[in-house]
Amino acid sequence: MTRCKSVTSSARNRKGILSFLGIVMSLVSVFALAGCSGMIEKKKDELGYTPKTRTVADVEEEAAGLSSEIFDVIDLHGKTSKPGPSVARCSGQDEEKFYKVNHAWSLWGVPVKDMKQAMARLKEDLPQRGWKIVKYGPDKSPSKSPELIADSIKKQFSVSIHLYDESDKTGSKAPKSLIYVLMTSACFQVPDGQTVDEY
């Protein structure tokens, strides 16, 4: 009789232990899921938004179109650099899946006074074309170069435009006065099954 009680007691102990282990495993699962969720939220918080899924070619085409629009507003017949849009990595994100597009170009070979008029024209015309002027005035460089920064209202792009006046410098090696344009997109994600390296 005593042995039966011992067996019954052992069985109860095992049952209690198994029940306790089940609770522990459940808690571990909950915390693990919470941890994963926290990591996902952290990724979103690093950017402040969730990247949209778009092909690199589509974003590059949009960047080129917006740059052409800015070129039309500048409306100066000088010399321009030829590079097209380029792909860059998104800091802190998976380099195979996330990317942004930059498009940098410059214009020179026209009088500085015409360039200054073009900068004023950009300030007036860009808001009518869907851009919000974020900054207009001298930059933080020692030369206090005129700078315009604007964000596209409908499209995920920002643009920084500088006028570098080098007219006070002379000589064959003197830098050229120019307008420098840098278009930068938000971060995007390539479609499933694709990688950034494919482009």
C-alpha cells in the first residue's frame, strides 16, 4: 500500500514537472515572438517608414524624369554632366533587398548671374510642380554657397541644389562655376525573388 502511494506521488510529481515545463516553454515562445516583433519594429523605426516594393529600373526611370523636370526649370543652355541614376545601399538594411537611387549632375558654362536667376526660378517654380521647399539660402560652407533643398510631395524623392560661384578665381586650373544637383530617393525594397545586385 505504501508502495502504491509512492508510485502515485511520483506520477503526480512528474505530471507537475511536465506542466511546469509546458508553462516555461510557452513563456519562452511568447518572449521569442515579442523579441522578433521588436526587431521588425526597430527596422521600421530606423527609417521612420516601411519601404515600398518597387523595381530598381522603375525608380531609376522616375529619378531621371524628375531630374529632367528640374533641368527644364533651370532653363540654361550650358554644358552638363552625363551620368545617369545610380543605385546605393540603405544604411542598416539588408543590402540584397533594400536600396535607394541617387542622380547627381551639374551644369556649367553660363554666366553666374544667369545661374543665380535660375536658383530663384527654382524656388518659385518647384512648388507648382509638386515640390516643398525645405531650405533656401546660404549653405554651411565657408563660401556660403546658395543652396535649395526640396522634398517631392507625391513621390519619395528629395533634391539638393547648390550654386558654386567660382568667378573670383582665375587661371587655367581654376574651378568652374556651376549648379550641382543631387536627387536622392527614399529606401525601397526589390520584389520577391529579386536582389539589388541584379541591377
